[in-house]
Amino acid sequence: MSDPDLSAELRQALQEQSFGIQTYELTSDPFEHAIIKLLEGPSIMVKVTVQGWEVVEATTVVYPYTAPSTSRQRYETLDNLLRSNSPEYAAKESQKLQDKLNALFEQQR
């Protein structure tokens, strides 16, 4: 059985971070989780618990990309998990922040 608050957090976080992933699919067997296709190509299965976000399973890929870790490391947010497991997500997020700063700077002119 899944916690409604965690289910809502899972859905909201995926929507907010959709700019930096290819696709995601929500499933609930045996627990509610999401399969996220990273910008680099491989997919990761993630879940959120009261202890935080974690990668449950990851596909393997070949050099030069290093596959995400499934060492059960927990992250405070989905953003942190994606930043640690997807270099292209991190780059896209940085660009998004830079664009926002540039827009603020232009408003001040």
C-alpha cells in the first residue's frame, strides 16, 4: 500500500523535473515508483520514502557514460538524485538557472 502524500510528491517532482529527463512512467508493483529515462539514454527506477529518494534499479550502458549507482544512496530530493546520476540533467538544470538569472538581469536594465 502506498502513502498518498508520497505518491503526490512522486508525481509532482516528476512533473517539475520533466525538463531534464526524456520520459517517465509511474508504476505501483510491488510499490509505487517511477521509471525515468535519462537524457543519456539509460533508465532508472526510483522511489520516494519518508527517508528520501533512491535509485532502486538502473540499466547498464557502455563507455563513456557511467551508469547510475544502485547502492541505495538516499537523496533529499529528486533533483539531487537526478543531478548525481545524470550529467546531462545537471547541465540542463544549470542552463535553466542561468537563463532565469539572465532574464532577471534584463528586467533590471
